[in-house]
Amino acid sequence: MAKKKITRKELLKEQDEFLTLSEKAVKYARGHVKQMEYLGIALGVLVLLFFGGYSYYKYINKKGQETYNKAYEIFKDGFKPDLNLVDINKSGELFKKVIDRYGLSKAARLALPEDAYVKFLDKDYDGAISLYRKFLDKVSGNYRYESLARLALAACYEQKRELATAIVSLKPILSEEGNPFREQALLLLARLYRLNHQEDEKEKVIKEFMETYKDSPFLPMIKAHL
């Protein structure tokens, strides 16, 4: 099909419409000088805020990661060759700094369970529980991290002899058949029921473990509870 040729009249009409719109825009700008100035200032401020916020976030993220790395190295060395609580507590102070001072950094979320574990080793179980619960809120929806946090909470409550609360902490893990931490949760649950003198519940958990995880390396350990 032949392409329709634009006539000179139509072309002039389009140019006239463009010129008319341009003239209207110029007249509007002249008649609203103050408003246009304010709009320009507002846009400039927004741009400055954006780049300022972005630069600040990059700085916080960098400092948070650096502090976390330093804390982790001290924490790791605290286990060689034996547990050195002085170094462990030093790492805890740095993990806390990441959380408090660089809370917007990506490393801050990772520092929560690290600092919680330091408190656990130092027998500050209430402090550890508080941090593990904060971590649990941060990772809501990620069942792997949630499961790890619940296992840690159960261990804290066991140390406090709050066995019923420890048992409740593990229940969400058991509700997910494909959860890779379900095996550990059942193993821990069997011990908690035994310590809490709930023999019938303990027997049910042991039976479920033996039927579900027949090749588990923990099988001899679970049989020892029988």
C-alpha cells in the first residue's frame, strides 16, 4: 500500500499547533515566575536529598560491614584453641556497635544472632533471647533463618529451665515437612519432653524421628532415650 503523503498545508498546521503550545507554555512561565522558582528549588532540594541519602547509606553500609568483619575475626579467634570469653565479649561489643550505630547497614541483621550467641556463651540468656527475637522479626518469611532462630531460642529457654516455652518455640519448625531443620528440632524436642517429665510426648517424638529419619547419624542418640 502506498504511504499517504503529508500535504504542505497539514505540515504547516502541525507546526502552528506546536508554536501555539510553546507560546502558551512561555506565557504561563512568565505569569508564574515565583511558582516556577519554588518548583525549581523544590526539585533541587529533592535531588540533593536523594544523593545525600544515597551517599549516607553507602557510608553506613561500608562502616557496618567493616565493623562486622572485625567483630567476626575476634569472635572466630576466641574459639582457638579453647573458648576465650574475654575475646568473645570484645566481639560482642563490636557486634552491638554494628546493630546500634550502623543499624541501616546490611551487616546489622547478621550481627543480631552473632551478638545473641555471645550473650548465650556469657550466660546472659535474657539478652540472647531479646536479640534472637529481633532477628526472628527481621527474617520473617525466610523459613531457614526462622528455624535457626527458633532452635537458638529453645536452647536459651532450656538453659533458663523454662522448658514449656522452649517446647513451644520449636513447634513451628515441626509443622513444615520439608524443613531441613526438622530433624534437629525433633531431637531437641525429645530431650525437652524428657526433662519436662512428659513421657508420652517424648515417646511420640522418638517414634516419629525413627520412622522419618531412618538413616540419621543421630539415630543411636535418639534410641538412647528409649
